[in-house]
Amino acid sequence: MQTLSTHRWSSAFARRTQGASGELAAILELAGGTDLISFAGGLPDPQTFPVAVLRDLAMPLLSGDAAVALQYSPTPGLPGLRGAFADRLAETQGRRPGAGELMVTSGTIDALGLLARAMLDPGDVAAVESPTYLGAIDGFRGYEADVRGIPVDEDGIDTDELERLCRSDSPPKLLYTIPDHQNPTGITMSAERRSTLVEVCRRHGVLVIEDVAYRELTFISEPLPSLWSLGPDIVVQAGTTSKTFFPGVRLGWAVGPREVIAQMVVAKQNSDQCAGALGQRLLEEYLRGGHMDRQLRLSNALYSQRCARMLAALDEYMPAEISWTRPRGGFFTWLSGPGRLDAVDLARKARDAGVAFVPGRPFHPHADGANKLRLAYSLASEDEIDEGVARLGKLITSTLENR
Ligand SMILES: Cc1ncc(COP(=O)(O)O)c(C=O)c1O
């Protein structure tokens, strides 16, 4: 009989992973029950997955194009999908990428990992909005970056604070930002801030990473200029089809200065080598067939209704001490309470009451945000939104009364 060792592997973990906490996993686990009304994960609703169209597109690919669709792809992506992405960027952002400026990624998390791998040495300063997408905080810390938070107000990132950090003795090498319907706040950066941000970063030689995960999930008709369209010399835009096509395929794009994209391609050769060709071919056909815009209209109508329902429920059920953002797109609203509100404690109590959300602290690179919470309206039905917010409102009211 085999004797199993009792060796503890944690002492052998790489030094760069030592600070990584399981906090997020623990929170998400809390939020993952099936009996809950969940405002926790930023997941797209499966009813937006284009199942019927995919069925029609998949068979011809398998019978007529298997040699490409089932083969490895070139690392920068299949030329057809790169062309379809370039056409879409020209159409929706008013700028067509030049040669070597665009690559296909396996989604935004992949793009962030490639950028971190290509750009960050241990101790380099990476500036992020505070709060921000915690996948980015974790991703940059995974490469031992010194992650610094810059506050956000209703117009987006505070560009005066950014300028101060750029002038300090530890200026950032890169700045990560989500200008449209930000995760977790739902805030959209104003046109003026966009121009200022590009101007400040250009002056100080800071590479901007623009995450446009929610850009096309908008409830307003006129989009603001993307940072990449304003500063293609200093901005790498990371896009994803996870919320607009479906996340099971893991696809996105990165577009930016040729030199940086070339280095990301080198990094990709050493990670997953290429995004899956089958998904790339499906997406190319989907884009070329005009299906993306049709589906976006349906998806945005759904998310916009849910957002409106959530804002109405918050108006109805939340006590006066709670405030929240009014998103114009995306998946999230962000609640702020008085200093005595402990959102982690509230998350535990909410779970007992059958409601899940993510407390604010992990979205901050420093220990802020204990009295904040993120509510996602993307996955719950309107009835669930109403019921879940009512329960949460009751709970917050009683919690604040007892403190
Ligand atoms: C701001 C932001 N960026 C990126 C992602 C993940 O993108 P992907 O699925 O392409 O890795 C998310 C998903 O929650 C997100 O909120």
C-alpha cells in the first residue's frame, strides 16, 4: 500500500504569491449558493447567449473549415478575426488600428497578465482607480508591482491626484482604468477627464491600460471617445467579448502601440500560445454576419430595465444614510454607507437572509471601502431585484439602528 507524504506545499509557494489572500474566493463562495438572490458576480445573463445563431454558424465551420477552426492559431490571432475587430473599432471608435497594433487575446484577464508580464518588474508602480476591478489588482500584484489607488468621483478618476503621483518620487509606469460604466462603481468618466488623463499620461510617459469590458453595454446612445482613440500612442485598450458574446469562449482584443503589442505577443507565446481557433472563427462569422449589434440591442434593453428596477427599489427601500451611483450602462451600482456600516458583516447577515453581494473592501488596493458594497443587477430577475433590495434595505436599517 502506498504511503502518502504529509508535506506542506505552502512553504514552497513562489515568494510573489505569498501576499495573495483567499479573501475574494471566500467572499465569492459566500455569494455562490443556489438558494440566494445574487447581486454578487458580474455575470452576463445566459438568456443573452446567442444559442440559435451559434448553432447555425458552428456546423458549416466544422464541415468546411476544420483545418483552420480546429488547428492552433497564430499567436496574434487569426487574420480574419483581427480584420473583423479592426473594422469594428473603426466603426465604433472612429480609428482603425495600423499594422501590428492589434492582437486577439483570450479575454481581458489574459490581456492584463500579458501586459504585466511584458511591462512590470518587481516594485514598479502600477496606478489603478480606487476602487477598481480586483482582477487587475491581483494581476499586477502577481508580478510584484506596487499597486497605488487613485480616487474616483462621479466624473471618473481624479486627474489631479494622478498628476501628483506622476510628479512624486515613485511615478507610475502604467495606469489601469475602466472609463465606461466602471466595475465596481458603474461610473463613466467624463469627456473632459478623458482628455486630461491622456494629456497627463502623455506628458509623464505613463502607459495607459484602458479596459472597455462594459463600453458597449450602454443605456445611452452617444458613446464618449475611447482613451485609445484619443491617445493611440500611449494607450493599450483591452476589450472582451465575455459580456457581449459569451464568456465560455474566452476571447478579446488588445490594441495599442505596435511595440507594446509585439511584446505582448511574445508574452502570449509563453503563456497559452494562442486563443482557441474555433472560438475565433465563430466570433469572426458572428461579427461579419451583423449579429453582434442585433444582440447588443436586446442585451442592453434587458440590463437597462434591470438597472432601472434596482434604482427604483433602492429609492424605495434604502434608509436615508445610504447613497448609490446611477449607472448609464454596465452591470453594477455602488452603495456607500456611514462609517459605522461594516459591509463584510452585512454580507454574512445578508446571506442568512438569502441575498448575496460583494463588500467593497477588496476592490481597493489599500484598506478602504469597508462601508461600501457592490450590487450587480445583470443576473437577477426584476422580481428578485425588488425582493432582494427590500431584504437588504431592511437589514441595513436594523444594522444601523443597532450601532
Ligand atoms: C472590468 C472588467 N474587466 C475584465 C473582466 C473579465 O474579462 P474577461 O472575461 O475577458 O477576462 C471583468 C469581468 O468581470 C471586468 O469586470
